[in-house]
Amino acid sequence: MKRERTITGAMVLAGTLAFFAVVFAANGALVFFALDTFPGMVTERPYEAGLAYNRELEAAARQETRGWIGDLTLDAAAGRVTVRIVGSDKAPIGGLEARVSFRRPLGQTLAQTVRLAEQALGTYVAQARLPVAGRWYGTVEAKSGGQPVFRMERELMVKR
């Protein structure tokens, strides 16, 4: 015959303490691993990065009011990059200091920047040989009097 087991106050207390011990141990482990991993910071100086981003937004708004349009072409076989910048009235914009930066979608190891020379009014050219075929991003930045006046980014597909 089976003997019935009675639940005593000590057993309830022991069960409750064991339950909370497991909960505290699990929470402690989660807190330890949370503090030991990625802190959420993506930049060393987030406030300054935020201010720089605000300046970029303001520059983009100024560029939008100008209505300038840019075109970036890359002749990979000839190793030649051409940028054309026209105003809202389709008139070429000359006299700018321009450069183009090329980067891959993943990683910066093959990134390169070239200065563009004005070949004709509103047409800027440079020699640029991209080392590998595939997808690239080209970012054109132009300044006038040392102040940024134009920026655009285009995706390029380089074929060999």
C-alpha cells in the first residue's frame, strides 16, 4: 500500500526559495551577458556625430532648393570616370572642386577617392581603375569656395 505524502510548511518554503533562486540566477546570467556584450554605441562621439548629421541634412536641403542634377558614368575598360552637373535649367555648372569616392557595399578595403578635373563646363573627369568587378557605390562631392554645394551617390555595376 502506498503511503500518502503530506505537504508541510517547510516544503512550501523550500520550493518557493528554490524557485526564486533559479529566477535570480537566470536574471543574473542575463544581466552579466548583456553588460559584457555590445553596448549599443556605434561611434565614439555620438553627440558630435549627430550634429554632423544635422549639417548633412541642412546641406541636402540647400542642394534640393538649387535643383542641381548630376550624372556619374564609369568606363571600366578605359578606367575613366565622368561626372556631369547641370542646374535646374539644364545649364552646366562649372568651377567646382569635385571628387568621387568609390566603395564596395561590404567593407572599405578596396575604397578609393579620386579628384575630378573640369574638362568642359559642367563635365568633370578622372582616371579610376576599380580593382574588382561587381557592385560599387560612387559618391560625388563638389565644393565651391571651400563650401560643399553638391553631393550624390550612385550604384555602379563594374563588368570585366
